[in-house]
Amino acid sequence: MTAASHDKTAAKRFAALVSGYRPLPNVPDEFIGPDGVPREHWVKFFHALSELGGDEIDRRFATADRNIRDTGVSYRAYGDTSERAWPLSHLPLLIESDEWRAIAAGVTQRARLLEAVVGDIYGPADLVRNGDLPAAAVTGCTDYLPQLEGLRPPGDNFLFLYAADIGRGPDGNWWVIGDRTQAPSGAGYALANRIVQSRAFPALYRDMNVNRLAPFFQAFRDGLIGAAAHADPRICLLTPGPYNETYFEQAYLARYLGFLLVEGGDLTMRDNEINVRTIAGLKRADVIWRRIDSDYADPLELNARSRLGVPGLVDALRAGGVVMANALGAGVLEAPVMMSFMPRLCRRVLGEDLLMSNVATWWCGQPRERERVLAQPEGMAIAGAFGNSVLGRPANQAVVGASLTAEEKQKLVSEIERRGIDFVGQEVVNLSTTPVWEDGKLVPRPFVLRIYAARTRDGWTVMPGGFCRISGRPDARAVSMGEGVRSADVWVLSQGPVQHVTLLPTDETVRIRRVMGHLPSRAADNLFWLGRYLERAEATLRLIRCLAGRLIDTDTLGNTRSAIERIVRLFVAWGTVPAKASSEVMQLAATGLHSNKEFGSALALVRDAHRAASFIRERLSTDTWRLIEQLRSELDRDEDASLTEAEAHERANAALQTMAAIAGLAQENMIRGAGWHFLRMGRRIERAINTCRFARHFGHPEAPVEELDILLDLIDSTITYRSRYMMGIALGPVRDMAVLDPFNPRSVAFQVEKLNGHISQLPVLAEDGMLEAPRRIALQIGADVATTVADKLDINRILTFENALLSLAEAIAARYFLQGPHVARADTASGLA
């Protein structure tokens, strides 16, 4: 193909791609400028995109969607009981460099302004005293915390991360729609969007000279490190927990930045310091980046109903025992009422006009402003001045006067006249639009852009990008992550090639470490139970596979009816099937595999494992999380559907193979830190207990050959047994192989030996030479198993081992899962923590 024909082909593809795009009437558009001409940077982007061809574009979009699924990027809308896959828009939002500089300058100025205002609110209160900020506008806000008056954070730094929601106004300029100072969310999703999009279109991403996000996060992390009072500080990200709408983001950022993800229960106040409960005792927390609302942070001084905070946290802040980012009480700045005073405050505090105006706002707590709102309510959006509900709508949601019925309008006017302090009127903002890909074509959709500014040692820095939310409706005036809303990557374009930057340190003076930081007790607890739940599910699946296998091959060992009945009795005892179970064996197998009702079904146990894994998501690799998701998906099927013996065997076998992959990842890829030891301990202790139960159930004194063969099958030892013993299957050798053989990786002896090795690597609280309870019990079990003679091994002896293992599990929980109020502080903790 000649260059000329190639150019013609590219031009045709470009024309076909953009020909049907029409901006919404009287609404600013990012692709088509106000003069009706496409913007140059968008033209360059679409030219490059069109050169890929329609099939290749679809393939790249599918790659992005698959990457979202594989990496588990997810969120919850308010009220959701389960996570949703992240709705990534396939096209980025493009912002050219000159326009970006103006946005960054406006956001930086606003961060400086809000920092000064919140410092004055909780400090000298000069703005209130001088009449620049009405007292009622402050004290009426539920996020204003009078308990914190006079509390000055180190360096007077109240804000460490600020976010502004902005949109392009009808004049073509960007306006601030809302301020986020409480605990701004979305930065992690912006990072996830970038990683997915840059992998789907690597050449396009490079050729467009997109600014990297890593330097921003590096600067933010360095700012938190610099705020700490100690060198090499421990920085914690305080999360509300795994049921929060943005928990994925919190875990994602903790892993990316190397912070410790903690919940309120992981922290305790001692001696005016905040400490993390770890398996090595209490360890000081130097900086807390909170993602919980201020009033939930301390149930002693703030909201007594809170189960998310840390009792005594405010006292620790007063004593300077910890740095809080953002400072408690900073959420007062988010109230819509504050926006009505920002132009005046900027001139008063900074001596400047706002570089980026916010949406015009009139607080109805002032007579003149109230009359202006009442004179034309149909031309305004009416919002709660303090985030309160308007006309029964959800909190923080404005109502557009023009959309109200006559009855609703009259009711609203009456409420404003009665108590105007609770309302603000705002100019109705028609959000600008950006191109999105729908059904194979480009269409305009409204969007809101959240821009982040981080405090650094050298001042404020702005993320070159942001969190973009795109509405699924063409007439949206406000956008939040809910039904029909998508998120887009934000590409801030540079005029030249962009230097590659990562968060990996390059300073040769960085102190070498070979273990991770101290493991929080909650994380150890969940890793331990993740291992136990996976092993329980594996035991159940092995039983189901064994059952189906016996039904498929009934001629191998003669009559298997009694053996099958014994398997079913074990299913009932384990809660795998109901007590009044169906007499249809294959229906029992389907129930055991897929039941939503029975707590001991394979599906229920895998869901338990998934829940435990979700609590420690930041500690699991992407591959591990993907396999756990895959395992849950494999088992989440209709339990009432009829199964053949072969289908049940195949499904159980497929799930066991996925479990083997999870175990293999942990064995081959997971760092041998304390977390790995707890995960393996959970599996080892559960496997030992299950093997004891298998040995008692199928290795009883009257056990026929069929049941002994089942026991060998359950411990994967059939081939080994046959190669070792030529005389056939006998009770004594089978029991020995299941319980006492230290060379069998499925035996009780093998598990106990490994458990002793794991426990010996864990930290001790006191260097006094005394064995702690878990180590003492494990050594005792090991000695008892090792000194038991095979011909003396009976059911009672096996039951003794089983009970001792249960006692060991309780001792591990009591020693390491330090969640109670009486937590020991280590003298000099040693061991792998």
C-alpha cells in the first residue's frame, strides 16, 4: 500500500468513527469546541484509534474489560450487599497541557484556602469574629466538632489530601461543584483506570505523551512520611471495613503505597500513643490516613455509637502521639453552605480572587440571599446547606426547582421560609460532555471530574489526571457511582515525551529489609481462617469426588452401599447436606457442591474463604484473588439441577484443581513472612483435624475393605499404599499411613511437624526462655504422635489427637489474634512478624 492510499484509508476510518458524533444542544463538549471545530488533541487521539480498525478496537476494549475482571476491581453502590465489577468507560478523557495548568493552579489555590479556613475555624476563629463567616454556617454543620477546638495538628497541617469536583460551565471555564476534605475517595480508582487503560492501548498511551500518576502518589507518600515524628514511620490506612463502598480502593492503595491497612479494632490507645495490635504485641502507629468520617473516629469523645473508631484517639491527637490525615473535623469544609462564602474568604485570607470559581451559591440563612432564592426557586437547584435531606430526597442530593410539582414547590418554599438556615440555592449546572463508546459509536455524555491535591514537603502538588465519572443519561446534572454511571481514565497530555517514574526507591542508602512490617492481629486471624476454610472446602470436595467415583466404578471393590451410606452420614454431621436428606445420592452430591442453604456445602465454605480473603485483600496477589473468585464462580450453580455421577465427579475435580492452584501460588510465590505462616498453619491444622475424622469414620475397627479404600483415597495415598504393601488393604497399615507416617504429606504426623516449624518462626512477647502456649501444645502433640506405636493406635487415641489439635487452634487464636482490651506489649519481640 502506498503512503497516499494509506492516508486515504486512515482518513476514511477517522471519518467513519467521528461522523455521527453530535454534541448536546447548548452544552459544552470536550471533543467539539465552542466554535464547532473538533479540538486538536482529540483529533490526534481518534486518528490513532481509527488506524487500529474496528475489530482491533473491539479486541482492545475486551482486553480492558477482562483485565478489570481478572484484577477484581470493584465497588459497592450505597445499599449494595455485594460488589459490582468496576464500570470503566473505554475512552479516556483528554485534557491538553495549557488547560491543565489552569486547572492545577485553581485547585492548588483552593487547597491553600481551605487549609487556612479550617485552621481558623478550630483555632482563633477570626473569620467568624470579623463577620466574614457566620457562626451558624459553621456550627450548623454536623461535621463541625467543637471537641476539637484548640487542637492544633503538627505543623498546623489539617489537610494532606484535598479533592475538588469540577465541571465545565456554560462559559467554557471549569467550575468547582464540590469540595472533598473529609476523606476524599477515588484516587485509587483513578490509578486502577490508568493501569487498565495503558495496558489496553500501550502505544496510543505512549504516543499521546500522557503524564504519569506515580510521581503524585510518591509525593503524597513522602508528605505523610515527613509529617511523622519518627524516622521510618509506620503509616496506617484506617478503613471502615470490607463492606464499605470503596473498600477495594482502600486495599489497593494500601498495597500500592506500602501502608498498613487497619480497622478501628486493630488500633488501641496506650500512653497517649496509638498502637497497632500485631502478633508481636503493640506497635506504635505514627501516621493514620483515615477513610472514616471524623465523628466515628473516637467513641469516647465523639459518636458513642461508633464501632469504627479508636477509643482515646482524640486524647492521643491532643498529646501529639499520632498524625491524622486529614485532621478530624476537616469535613466541615464540605458543607454546601461554605461555597457561598468562598469568593469572599479567598480575598480575605489569601488576598486573591478565586482562580477557579465555584458554582454560584446563596445561603438562605441570610435574609437577602433567602429572598433571592425564594424569588426564583424554579431557576435554581436547592440543596441542604449542611448535607441534609431536601423534600425527603437522599442526603447530599439537590433538587432542581423546575422539576418539582406545584405542591412540592410550595412545600419547599414553606420550609425555606420557616428555617432558611438549612438550605442553599445554587445555580443549575449543565455538565459538559465527553465522548463515550456505546454500541459501536461515539455519543456525548455528561461527566464530573475529581481532581486531587496532596500536601508535600514543598507545598501542594496536583495529580495530573483524576477520577472521572460519566453519567449514563444525557441530561444528568450530578453524577455519583451508581446505576448506569461509568468511570474514565483522565489523560493529561504533555507537549513532549514523559519521563517514566515508579514508586520503587532508587536511593542507594535505603535500608535493606527482608521481612515485611509487623502483621496486624486481624490480618493474621483472617489468613489463618482463609487457610482453614479452604481446607474444609477441599475435604468436602474430596468426599463428593469419592462418592461420585464409587458410583461410577462400582465393580472395583464389590458392594459399596455401606461405604456410600457412611459418606452420607459424614455429610450430615458436617452440615454439607440437611439431616433429613434426600435418598437420591446424586441430589445429595448436588446439594453438597452447590447449596446456598447448608453451612457445610462446598459453596458455603468457599464463600467463607472468599469473605476472609476480602478482609485481607491488600495482602493477596492478583492471581490468588482471581483464583478464589474463579473457585466461587465454579461452585455457584443451581443445586436443584440434576447431576450425573460423571458431572459431579468432574465438578468436584475442577474445583479441587483450582484449590491446588491457590495452594501452589502460596507455596511458590508468597513471601515467607508471618502472613504466609498463618495461612499455612490454618491449612495444616484443619487438614490434621479432618484426617483424624476421616481415620475415625472410615478406619473404625470393623471397617470393610471398601471403607479403608475410601480413607486411602481421601488422603491421596492409594498408589503409595499399594506399592508399599503387597498383601492388600489392612486396617493397621492404613491407619498408620493416615495418622503416624511423617513422610506422608496428608498424614497427621506430617501436619504436626509443619505446624511446629511455622509456630517456631513466629514472634514471642518475652525473651524469658519460656514456651508460649501454642508452641508448648504443638510440641506435646508432636511428641505424642511420634511416640505412638502403630499397633496401639486406636479410635480413642486418634480422638485424643483431634481434641489436642482443636486446643492448639484455640491457643493460636488466644495468643496471636489480640482483639480484646487486654493486649500485651512485647518486651523485645523476636521472630518473624
